[in-house]
Amino acid sequence: TMAPNARQGRANTFSAAGARPEGFVLLMDDEAIDNFFRRGMGTITGSSLGMEAMAEFQTLTNTYGAQFGGNGAVMNAVSKSGTNDIHGSGYYFFRNSALDARGFFDNYVAPGETTARTPAFRRSQPGGSIGGPLKKDKAFFFFNYEGIAQLQEQIRQAVVPDAAHRTPTATDPATATAVANTLALFPLPTFAINAAGIGRANVTGNNIAHENYILGRFDYTLNSKDSFFLRYFYDKQHVIDPYNGGNGSPAAGFLPLWPERDEGMNHFATVEWRRIISPALLNTVRVSFSRPNTGDYAVNSFPALQQVFPGAGRPDADVNITGLTPLGQSFFVPAVDIQNRFTEADDLVWTKGSHTFHIGAYVQRVASNVFYPFRSGSVWSFTNGLTQFLSGVAGANGVTGVPVSQTTCRTLIGTDCYNNRDYRETDFVPYIQDDWKVNAKLTLNMGIRYEFATNPVEIHNGFYAVTDYANNTALVNVPNANFKNPNKNNWDPRFGFAYDMFSDHKTAL
């Protein structure tokens, strides 16, 4: 598994056969519904909703044919359709912290209280489905909804200075004021205070999550040979993460002053037409649209941090003082990933004698749009600790980081600083698979798949504006990762066999 994060998905991802988590493919009704980072649906709540809408499900590892891509595993699902009878389901799941035991580190005493208590937790999960006929034996509908509303109180420990070590020693009045205002953001420690005046304080913040999942499907049978369906689902997520700021690791502690707002909004739609050309020939044509969309955003900004070194022209700031919990927003906020995928595909299944052929291809136009401003103000790191920060020293021996203003960025790089990077590519993937029953004992599985992708093109010519963002200077002789196209050689061969060793259907190789 991989450690979860907001835009890549908070649920743990898995690896099959040693492949990377990005290797597996997640399909619903033959459409890939993975997220921008190819790590499952990647919901920012870490959930997996919509199980009531699944009619069939299979997991394929290692031995799947050329009609499936991916590396290591394929997860393949089929959505439910309505029938001639009305069927439905409804449920409501609720959990709270009334019967939860207090954890060992849950020693937070809330204001106005005298004893530690269990962190608050409330989770509601309503859902339901209904399906039935619109016209008997002809037209059917199916609808599924599931939601999440959750509040989870999270208690953390912050490393903070005590009251006796908050007096600035800087001689410049403006600097002294900036130092004092910055230190005021730290709560006072309540335990584990050492000789240097640094201790720990328990802090609390609420992790709030909401999600709504909606799936609708319409099926229509034209005649004995032709049928089609339309399936669309929508998944909207919203999370407030109280501790995702500060540029700090959990070991450094947390402050709930810079909560992160995470948003997700995924759309997946498929129209598929199936025609039985003959008893031995089945053809399927589909058109799909996928739009995974996730983003992380800052919630709060504290002017005190902007004035650590007045006049630097910084729109915001991060302050890291060695030995203390960091102050400021996280490195990747804001950041937005939106991808539009338009797919047209045709799949043919042909049974001829002892051979079963799967032949098909798809064309996919991919538009990947990202917004990564990447810290317009960089970070001040006081590597010599609290004493240096109190003195307001900004020398090279103790402070790292370059203050970068948006005005300077626009002057050196361009009108939008290339915060928006928008890539376009087209993928063409044909395949052929032959499952050949040679005789009663031996079956051969042979196939080949070709996965070609054009070189991505950045519509702002961002590939050719390579810049040293740390110092706002252009780099020279930087290799262009997309100068050549290695995708011309993306051949995926398949070969396998099944052998009934003793012709008794008991031992197979």
C-alpha cells in the first residue's frame, strides 16, 4: 500500500504482483474510472461508495488477456440495470463516539473541563437504490445514492515555546514586533517543558468530511439483436483537514491554524451499443467521458507571518524554527488537478471453431490541466532555533529561503507564472487476443496489445520555459523530457496456457 494524501486519494492503494499502485486498472462498464494519478477513484474522503450499484465484479491478476491493459491487476465491474420488476434498497448507517474508549494519547482537556475525554466522532452514511421498468421488456432504469457526513475530532501535540522565551531580543522595533506577533500564534506548553523553554501542548481540530455519490443507468432493448445503455455517475467530496498545513511531519507536531480544504468532483459517463451480429459474432461500441477533478486549498492566512521580514513583498509565508512546530501553509497548497478523457472504442468477440478471438481498439483524447503555483513566498527556516528567531537575525548562516513575490515571478516567467500547465495528448490502443482450445487437454492464450500515446503538448509552451523557481533564473541546457516519444515501442504481448495433465480434470498446469 501507499501512504494516502488528498489529491491522490486518502484510501490506501494496493500493489499486485510487485507492480506499482499506478499499474492496476479500475474499470466500470468497460470505462476506466481511475483518478488523475491512476490510483483508483482516489476519493479525498478515503471511501468506496456505490457498492449497491454493482451487479458483477471481478479482480484479474497476471493471467488476463490483451483486451485489458494495466500492470499487475485489473478490477472490472458492471453496474446494475433495472428489470421488469421494481426492486430497491435503503439503509442508514450511523456511528458516534459514545461507546469509544479513550486512546492512550487522548489526554486533551477541553476549555471549561477538568478531565480528559474521548475525541468526538460522528459519522452518518445514508443510501438507497431503486430500479425497474419504464416499458416492459424494452426500457429500464436504475438509480443509486449514497452519502457520507462525518466529524472527527483530532488531538495532536504541538512543540511550542513557554511564556519566558517569547521576548524578542531584536533591536529593530519593526522586527521585534514581527517576532512577537509570530510567537503569539503558538499556544503555551502544558507539559514536557525543558530547560530551553520548549515544551508540548495538546491541540484539537475537527476533521470534517462530506461526500455524495449518485449513479443512474438507462437500458433499452431495440430488438433481439441490438441493445444499448447509458450510465452516468457523479461523486462530490469535501474535506476540511485541520492539520495539513505547516510543512511539518507528524513528528514535529501540529497546529490547527492552517486547515486545508480539499475538494473532489468526479464525473464518469458511458454510452454503449451492443449488437449480436450472429451467434458467433458479438460487437460492442462505446463512447465515454471521464472527468476526475481534485484540489487542495488554503483556508486561513495570518498577516503576522507576512511581516517576519517586512518589505519582502511576500503574499504569504512559512516559518520553520528548528525545534518548534512549523508555522504556515503546506507546500502544495493550492493545487488542482483536472483531467478530461474522451474515449471511443470498439470490441469484437468472434468464436470460430476452437478459437475465441477478442479484437478491438480505442482512441482516447486526454486533456490534463493542473494548477501548481508552488509557494509564491517560499519558506524562512531558522536553522539555529528559537534564540536566533528572537534576535531577528536574517543572516545566511541561519535562514534559508528566498522571498519571491508574484510581481517578480510575472516579470521573469510570464503573465501567469506558468501556474497553469495544460497538457494534451491522444492515445491509440489496438489489441487482438486468441484463446485456442487445441484439444481436450490443452488451451493456449495468445495476444498482443499496442499502447501508443502522442507526445503531450503544453498549450502555453510551458515545456520550453524551464525556470529555476528557487532563484527566479532561467536554466540552460535542460533536457526536454518530451523531445522524443518512447511510446512507439509500447508492445504488451500475452501468452499463457492451461494443460489438463492427466485428462481427469483434477490436476492442471
